[in-house]
Amino acid sequence: MRNKIMILSVLVLLMPFFALSQNVKIVGTTNRPNTLVRLMSCTDKLTYFETQLAETQSDKDGKFAFETTINEITPVDIVVGLDHVDMIVCPNGNYDIEIEVNDRAEDKSFFEKEPPEMYINTIDDGGFYAQYLAVAEIVDYFLYDNAYDIIQKRNLKLLDELDNQINTSVGEIKYKFISDFVKYRKASVIMAVNQQKVLKEYFDNQEVLYSQYAYMDVFQEVFKTVTPDADFLSRNKQLAELINLNNVRKCFFSNACDKKYALKTVNDIKKSSKYVKNQEVADHIIAQINDLTYDSEAPDFNLKNNLGKVVQLSDYQDDMVLLQFVDRYSPLNEHEFSVLNELQKQWNDTIQVVTIATKETFDDYVQLFEKQGYKWQLLNLDFNILLLEKYHIVMFPSYVILKKNGRVGMAPAPAPDHNLENHVRRISRY
């Protein structure tokens, strides 16, 4: 009997670990063959920090597949090349999808590009995603159609009709993730009518929902306009800690507090926190503060020039560097290259200029450099497209100023004909 009790005790202790080992499988096709495809999780909807779960390559026919483990319903992004589509997956779920990436029109920025489209062939996840999509559509249409009556006429009872519509069209909501979604979408409109009601009924002694974007949208709004009293904060210590983290984050990115103070404050909160999820959020904020901000470590690169020689960022440890990222050649490039050529002659060897061209356009720039007699370094991005993501390159041409020892000076930096030289001189004096 004693052995049976011991075995049962061990099984109970191991149950959380068994729960973690729930596979999610995604198979799909894309119109981008032989392309990097990544599965990224985004369970922190406060910072939207992404963590890579899996990575693969689409084959010559555009097919790809992932298999990974998750322990809860998880918002994810599927990234084809650098193009994101989002979905939500369940433990033990199986998904068959298609992703069509639209081409970017010439001389258009990343933001002007049509987003990729995702088509779902089959889903086997117990009905979660189908119910989520159906409920989300009902909520969107209802709140749009009734916003005036709810907000202007302050008719909050009208929200009861939303529940009736969901129940009639979809039936009983089977998943807490979906019911939480509905709850905080309602709160988003109640917020415009009665902020204290939202604070009391939706945040006081309520669970903190880190992966629920509807919760975090209301969180950002309510604690921007409402200051909880000490009694409220003492009852909700986990939430109070998260409010402090978010305030420091907003303070830093609005340039209201310096980097050293922000990092120290976030680190202090992390060290004293008893909440694992708050510690994770603190780590994400620290990573974002250190991401291409002044004097942070610049992303390394390892690229070949036109002679096939490998060039690394570490080769420029003793120099300031101006990185120029280019894609297709255009009249805009021609003008900027002309101005940059004059600046490079003035800088001589005090500032090293490095142009990084995409794989498809590298040979064209080799010819251009030879024809125009440009003397600075030209590198081939080749298949290292993640370097664009690391340097936040969303349009071409783009510029980044690096200090000595591979530290960030300014990212992004202005174009050569928009006071670039003044910023280079300013940073060099620092």
C-alpha cells in the first residue's frame, strides 16, 4: 500500500510536466518556395514580444510543417520570410493552412505592402478556433453597429443582447480564452461610459490575462486615464506590479526617462517579483529597451563582398560605421548615392560606409559601384534576411549609424540629404 501511495504521489507531481508535452502540428503551403518559415509565440500581449517556437524552410513546392509543444491556448505568428500572419493554436491541435504572400510594389515601403492572406483547409483542435472566429465576428459587428447607443446613449444593458446573439448563433462558449475575449471586448466600450465600473468589475481581484489582447487593450486604456488608489493596489499586487512595469516602459519610449534609470527600475521590479509572468514581462521590456537604442549592442553580421571575402561587424571595432540597406535601384537611390559619395569623400577613413544589398539586387550594385567608382564596402545580404528584422528595416534605402565597438549610435538614421552628416558628427563627439 505504501508503494502505491508513493507511486501516486510521484504521478501527481509529474502531472504538470505531462501537461507541458502537448503537441501542436501545423502543415501548410505558401507561394514562397525555398523560404525561411518560423513559428513565433506571443503570449505577452502587453509588449508583444515574440519567442520562436520552431523554424523550417518551405520546399520547392512551398510546403512546410511545424511540430512543437505548448501548454495553453497560444497566440502565434507564422512568419514566411519576414511576412507575418497571426492565429491562435490549441494544445494537441492539428492545422492545415495556406499562406499567400503579396508582392511589394516597386518603391513602396513595408507598410504600404498588402499583408499576407491565410486560408484554413482543415483544423482538428476540438472546435476552438472555429468558435473563436465565429464569436469574434459577431462581437466586431455588434459593437460596430451599436457603438452609438452604448456609448452616446449610455445604454450598457444593450450588451446583454450580444450574449444572446452569441448563444443563438454559436451556442455555449466552451473555452475560457473565448469568454475572456468577449468579456474584455465589452469592457472596451464600457470604458467610454464608466471607467470606475471597468476598474472595479474587470480588474479588481481578477486574473491577469497576459496572452489575451482584448484584456491588454483595456489594461492600457484604463490605467492611462485612471489612477487606482493604494487600497486597490494592495489587493491586486500582481496587477500593481504590471502597472509599474508598463509605466516605466511608456516613460522610456516617450523619452521621458533615460535608459539607465529605466533598466534599473525594471530590473529591481523583476528581482523583487514573486510572479513568474511579471518576471517574463520585465525580461521582454529589458530586451526592448536594449533593442537598437543608443549605445546598445548592434546586431552582428557575417556577409560576403563582391570578391567573396567574408566581412563581419567585428572588423570595424575601431571605427564608426554607416550601414546602408538597399534593394532595387531607383531615382531615389541614385540621388542618395550621389550625396553619400560626397560625404564619404569628406569623411575619408573616419567613418566607414557599408552598403548591404539584397540577394536579388547585389549583382546590379556591383556593376553600379564599378561604373561610379564608389570606394566603400558593398556586401551581399544573400539569405540572411533576418538581419533586416534585427535592424528593423521596413523600407529601402535605410540607414543606421554605429559607434565604435559595434554599439548603436542611431537607428534608424536619416537619409544623406536629410542632416545625416550632422547626426554623424554629433554621435562622433559623444
